[in-house]
Amino acid sequence: MDSIKWILNEMPKSDDRYLPIMSRENVAQARAFHRSFPQYSVTPLARLDALSGRLGLGNLFVKDESYRFGLNAFKVLGGSFAIARYIAGEVGKGIAEMNYAYLTSEQFRKDFGQATFFTATDGNHGRGVAWSANKLGQKAVVHMPKGTVKMRFDNIAKEGAAVTIEDLNYDGCVRLAAKEAEATEHGVIVQDTAWDGYEEIPSWIMQGYGTMAQEAVDQMRALEVNRPTHVFVQAGVGSMAAAVVGFFVNAFPSDPPKFVIIEAESAACFYKGACRKDGSPAVVGGDLSTMMAGLACGEPCTIAWDILRNHADAFLACPDWVSAKGMRMLAAPLKGDPAVTSGESGAVGMGVVATLMEDPAYAELRDALGLDRSSTVLLFSTEGDTDPENYRKIVWGGEYPTDADAGCSVKR
């Protein structure tokens, strides 16, 4: 069985010019916008006391995004806020005026008219963009990579978007969506990754993700826990990971948590970039085959790369069994702990933490991160069972089994 590959961050620092994107003020604006929606509610923070005791940790929390706006994933936070920020600029209003009441009003239709929002997605981001466009009376065009499951396609189509599955990987779909948006009158690309010349909208998407992190801090403080000591966060293009890391660095500038970035092994562009040790990003090509569809992205977001090279403590590349292990653990908790329905891209953090704490092969990494009974660990379960059939195959049927005796850590 393949092992988890890992490397500590030894890259040189940059000027950190993107960190202010996730300032407290910017995140507060995003959260105020989200709160204006009648569908908004704070998603649960699962406290796993029995499991943390078994693993030898002080506290273990899992932010459960399967309840977000009824869409079973967190991504709508970014797409909706980015669309609102774009509209604010077009109609000459401040973001504080972009509340749900205005954006669904007849006055808004007169002020703005209608745009077509293009995006590429493995499922959750596209659904969030389609949902937001539908609620605001806008159009959406969504391109999905080859291998996309029907349920994720259908969920986007139900929101009224024009959806296609292309014979391309995720990164190819991004390029297609950008090209079509450029060729369309009043067409806008709303993509959760950035590249040279396209950074404003991705930065707004990241600010939208900040709502999730701010909620988690508020919920921990309500439980008399000031902050996490360790944050494990998964990365596809890296926008969510960088948003979470950027939020915590801004919120706790003098004493931030330690950050562990987790990727699918077949699409581990951040891990491979970190292995270079010179600060230059890496790109992973090919089919990017992994059950963690939301993490199957081979080209890092430029903003995310810069934030993570400056602030991440370690980068991990994980085989699929790691996420499967996490899915089963969260679905069948120890007595007294709440269950969490966590999908393939949501549960990998749980699998990582359990493996690091229980497998002596990872003692070096565990010690380097300082994971022990004084640690308060925060994970983000970014999606529920967005592919219900595959979820049952893994959780009920035991696909991607874990060999407790297999492997050793690989550090490159």
C-alpha cells in the first residue's frame, strides 16, 4: 500500500503581498453578505472528544460543511461573494449594499441587467456558482472534466445552468471556460483559481471562504477554546487552503497555528513544489486520477501558492485510502462523539490525523509538528456525500481498505 508522502516547508519567503486579502475586515464583509441570505445558518462544529483522547490529542474539531446552504459543500461561500463583488463594481455600489434583498429585487434587474457567469468545476464550486446565479436571476455555464459522476452533473443542471462534461481534465476545463467568457457579451469567468492577469475574482472567492473559518473560531471560543494549535486543510488549486491559512495568520498574527496542507497524491502540485525548495510552483499533468474529485487539480492558484509557501508548515501527498479511512471514522464515531457525513474530498484530513497519531512510521512528522496531548486540531470537512453511491461503496462496502501494517513515511 502506498504511504503518505510528506515534506516540511523549507522554501524561502516572498514579500507576502497577498496575505492582506484575508484581513479581518475583508472576511467580515463576506460574512455580512452571507448572513443576508435567508438560507444562511452557521454549519456545525463537531467536537470529537472520545477520538481525540484515543489518538492522544487535547482537542479535535471538525467543521461540517455538508449543511452549507443546503448544497452539501462549502464552495457556495466563495462563488456567491465573488459574484456580489463583481456586481457591486458594475453598478457602482459598495459591497455592504449587495445584500440578498437588493440582489433579488426589480431595482437590481434595472441597475445591472443580466450577465453569464462561466466556470469549470469538479462539482461543488460549479454548483455554488449555478445556485448563486439562479437566485440572482443570472445565467451560468459550467464545464466539468471527464469522469464526472452523473449526480454532480445533475445537481448543477437543477440550478438552471448550462452544463457540459468535457473530454478534458479540470485544468483544461478552466481554460475552456475562460475562453468562452472572453468571447461572450457580458460574460464573466468566476473561477476558484488565479493565474497571471486573473487574480481579483479569485481573491474575492477566497474572502468568501473566510466565513467558514470565522464561524469555526467563534464556535471554538463558545466552547472556551481560544484557537487551534494545528489546522489541517486540503488543497486542490489551493484557494480554500490559502483562505483558511491567510485568515488564521491575520487573526492570530503573533501566534498562528501550525498549518498542514493535504493533497491527493495524483494531483499534488503543492507538495511537488515544496520539494523543489526554491519557492517555484510545480504543475502536475495527466488525468489526475483520484477518488478525491474536488482535489484533482494539477495547477496551483498563484495567490494560494504565495500564501502557502510563506505560512504552511508541511505539505502531504495522500493516496486514496487515507480519505477512505477518514470517511469511515467520521461516519462511525466512538461513543459520545457526533457522526459526520464527509465525502471523498472532505475526509482526508481525518485520515491523515489518525494515521499520523497511530502509525509509528510517521513519528518523525508527528514530532516535527508537535502533535501531542496539548494540541487542539481543527479539520474542515468540506463536503458531504456529494456522490452518494460512491460514499456507500466506501463507507458501507469497504472500498480502498487500510492496511494497518503497510508502508512507512516517505520524505522527499
